[in-house]
Amino acid sequence: EALKLLQNQKVDYLLVDWYMPDLDGLGLLEVLQKQDIKIPNIFMITAQSKKRLLKKAKKSGISVDKVLEKPYTPSELYYVLFDQKVDLFKDQDEKLKLNQTKKALVVEDNETNQIVARSVLEDMGFDVEIAVDGVSGVQKAQTQEFDMIFMDLQMPNMDGFEATKKIREFDKKTPIVALSAAVMAKDKELTKEAGMDEHLSKPIAKDKLQEVIKKYFDTQNNDTQNQDDTSQSSELDIECINMPELQERVNNNQELIKKMLNQFYDNYKDKVKTIKELNIDSKEFDSLMHALKGVSGNLSMTKLYDLSKTIYESESVEFKSEHIDELVEELEDVLNQIQSQKHSDEDQSSEAKYDQQSVKEIVDEYIQKFDSGSFISDSQAKELYEIVSQKDKKQAKELNDLIESYNYKEAKKVLEDMYEKYK
């Protein structure tokens, strides 16, 4: 439709989305260039990786003047349209680090979002505490000291607005950063009125987060250009996920990515049936779309994020009904691809890697760790999973779940039971 219009009408500005059905934004620009249709100012709009878009455009020889990242505010649109000093290829490979360790509280009910937030903030130098809802967030803020609080807005039991107001009754100074998919000016005004200092859109863009961090704390930039570029390659290959973007978000932590994808699979494998059965005009349906939008965005599931976001934000029941089948199909595709990857990983690790004597020594060591309450890292949890799965995959999964929930007391019991099997 845009191509037909541009073939017959001159325009000064073209704002075009990257991902669209039939002919996407870059495809449109390529056709325009081949047909020698000149447009003075071409701006791309995307919810995906700006860096990846620009590299793809450059590789295809497509000219793009500026990029506007979604979600965006009217002021950001104005800035992109009229500021002539934007450096599109500004190096974003610098790694921000705090000069001194700070303590952050993340108040977020979604487990995948918790994992992403913890990973990104810990990499910057924060000690991170998680609260699963507003009630828990207020309690932790009242009993512990934090240097910054990150507050989700939509949560069960107590939302972020009420939680912030209660925190401000006893703490006027700690910076509170709103985490929300809403980016309109009125939404930001509401967070200000509640007592929040900053507002970050979800999924969180790393450069925006860094701007907030630098505003409140002394930081330094570590240039990563000369380091091995491991982020460009991955042992994971899932078509429906923008893997380079996801790797960048979690600093190329492959084990963390696998953990989050497996968690997504476990949480949503039964949701396909639920989505089909729910009344599209119900609060339950909206709540499910909101959660799916947030998780798929953080996991860089491009099409699933766009579909869930569009359906969630639409006020038309007819529109939602027209697009729900496409969303279900995409969710099923995502789940099938993750399941295939899981099976591939299990097949590769199925061979026994440890002899019986080594197993006894390692299991005994972890029993002592659980007994003393020592922290178990992801790599240690993986080692334990591999050992226990050689005897009993079901118990290995149970043990892994207990470690992830920091229930070391019950984990010790499971491991002691496994120890008996190795005698």
C-alpha cells in the first residue's frame, strides 16, 4: 500500500516500521532504491535491536537516516525528526560498571523478568534482591537499605503505584525506577505522582538503563571491542528468537538463556488451551496477554511479542478475535522449537561424564554446601543436574527446581537420597 502511494506522490518524510507482513520496512526501502524513488528523510521504526537493523541495512546497501525505537514518546519522536546530530552508528559495545557495589531491589512478579533484571544489574555491579509483589517490596524496603529500587507497575496483591506510595511514607530519598510497558506522557505523570523518580519501558533497553544508572551513581565504561566477540555466535539456534539481541541482553550467558527458555516452556506449554478457552473480553485474557507480552519481549521472541502487544493494547474485541489464531500458532511454534532444543541438549549430555568414585566425592561436597547454606551457582547446579540425571532424571529436575528456589534444606534431602543410590 505504501509503495503504491510513493510511486504516485512525493513525500519529504518516510517513517516505516521494520517488521511488517508481506513486505517489511527494509524490503520497501530496497524497492524504492531500485525504482529510483528519492525521499529526503527516511526513518526506520523498530522494537528490535537498532544495531542489528543498521547492520542489515548497511549490508544490503540501504540508506537509513535515523532509527526510532519502540516504544517511544512524542518527545522522542520530535528529537528523532528534528535533531540533525544523531550518530546512528554510535558504538554501543561499552560495558557500564559501578565504581562501587550498590544494592538494588527489584519488585517484579514475573520470574523470567526477574532473571533478566538480576543478570543485567549484577553485571553492572549491583547486589540484587528480588521481591515478588508490592507487599513484599514494601516489607523489604522497610527492613533493608537499598541504593535503588526498580518497581514493576502491574502486580498481584499490591501494584507498583501503591507500593511506591507506602515506601515514600518512610523513605523519601531512595531512587525508585518504574518498569512499565506504558510510555505515554500521562503514564509517566502517574508514576511521578506516586513518588517514582524515573521511568523505563519494558522490555528494558540497555542504553536507557545505563542513562538512569549514570544519573545516580559513579560509573566507568569498559571497552569490550577488543575482547573476543562471542556474542555473535551461539550454540542455540531458535528461529523464532532474535538470538543476537537476547545474547546482548544477558551478556551472552548461554546457560541463563537455556534456563529462561526452559522456564518459558514450563510456564506456557499449557497456556495454548487456556488462551483458546478464555473470553477475549475478560480480565483474565488481558492479564495473560500482558504477562505474555512482557516475557516474550524480554526473551526477544519478536513475532510473539508484536502479536501479544498488539492484541493487549487493542480495545476492539473484533480485532483481537481476528488475530488470536495467529498468536496461538506462533506460541505453539515457539514452544515446539524450545522443546526441540531441549531434546537436543539432553541427547548431548546423556552420556555419563563421571565415574562412581568421583560422583560420591562430588555429592558429599554438595551435601556439605547445602548443610552450611552456601550459595549454589548456575554452573554448580548444572553439574549436580548432570550427576543426578545419570540415576534419575525426575529427581534431577526436582533437585534443580529446589536449588533455583533456594530451598537448600529440601535439596539436601534429595541429594542424600541420591547418595544412597551411589553406595
